Amino acid sequence: MPITIESSGSFNKTESFLSKLFRMDIMSSLNRYGQAGVAALASATPAETGLTAESWTYEVVRSGNSFIITWLNSHQVNGVNVAIILQYGHGTGTGGYVQGRDYINPAIKPIFDKISEDMWKAVTSA
């Protein structure tokens, strides 16, 4: 038994929607979010010397149909990333322990929320 599909009218709205999605400049938007994330992380980073706060960067990588934003911190002391030990804590040379402080997640969450909100608006309003 054959299946028949008939359509009347045009696909102008669908073609317009797809055309707008195709023209979206995702990389520039993601670079904006990357810069905002660097600013948020820098301002939230506990500062003794300010070196860790000044060492935040980001990169945007496209892999096929996916885009990845990675925030990085290059400040190291004796091969140890200072941003990580501030976040998670660390042992001391004298047998003590310095408790970590969760500063990364609260700083970056508003950026994630903004990305989600803006991408949803872009898709639904295109």
C-alpha cells in the first residue's frame, strides 16, 4: 500500500528559518562567551598576588558539528596548577591540609546559563 504526501503553498518560512540558522556566526558568539567567562573567573579567583586571576584564558574549538569552549589557567608553581589547588584544596609540605574553595563553578554558571538562553532564543526566533 503506497503512502502519498501532498503539500500546497510554499516552504518560504521553513527556507527562511534554515537560512538564518545557516548564517548564524556561532564562533563570534562563543568568543564573546569565552571572554565573559575569563572575566568572571578572574574576578572570582582568590587573589594573593593576582597571578592566578590574570592567567585565565579560553579557547573555542570546532569538531565536526560540535563546538567546545575550554577555560584554562596557566599559572603554575612547581608544576602544580594553582587554580586547581585553590578549587580543590591541597596538602602542605608540613603535613597539613588547605581546604579548597569552590570559586570556579559559581563564577562560570551564569555564563553557561547565558549561553543556553541565547542559543535557545537564536534557534526559536530564527
